[in-house]
Amino acid sequence: MPKTYAQIREQIDALQREAELLRREEVKGVVARILVTIELYGLTSEDLGFVVPRKRRVAVKRTASRQSAGTAVKYRDVQGNTWGGRGPRPRWLRDALAAGHDLSEFAA
């Protein structure tokens, strides 16, 4: 008698659960071998490529008016989101205004 779709689906689910258990067991063995090798050779996270080097920031000369323009916070919410009042309104503020809040509620 041919199998039904539900029976095949049940077999697939059972095989996937079994495969996941086998994968977890194999991963434990792999990790154990890796840890032994790391210890044996004294490898660091940098040796393994896990440390991302910081990009050097290029100093940009700004005028005094340019420096102060982006630092003043005019609007703030209770979650700590801020906006200086320049450029388009940020999403958090647009959402709050759409929800019925008044702009003056967020004045810093």
C-alpha cells in the first residue's frame, strides 16, 4: 500500500530530528579536537582570524561651527533615542507623533 503524504512528512520530521542529534554529537567531537589543537599550538583568537583589526580613523579637520552643529540634542525619548532637530525626523519620533504624542513632549 502506498504511503500518504502525512506518513512521509512524519518520516521526514523524524529523520530531521535524528540528523540534528547526530550533528550535535559530531560537533562536540570536532570542538573537542579543535580545543586540543589550540592548546597544543598555543593559538590565539587573532591567530585564528577572530579578531577584526580596527580601521584607522582619518582625522578630518572641521570648523568650529561644523563641530557644534551635530552635538546639540533637542529631542529625546525615554529609551534614549535622540535627535538634533536637523534633517529628516527619525523613525522613533515619527512613530511617536503618529501615535498622538506632541513634539514638545520630547524637548530635551
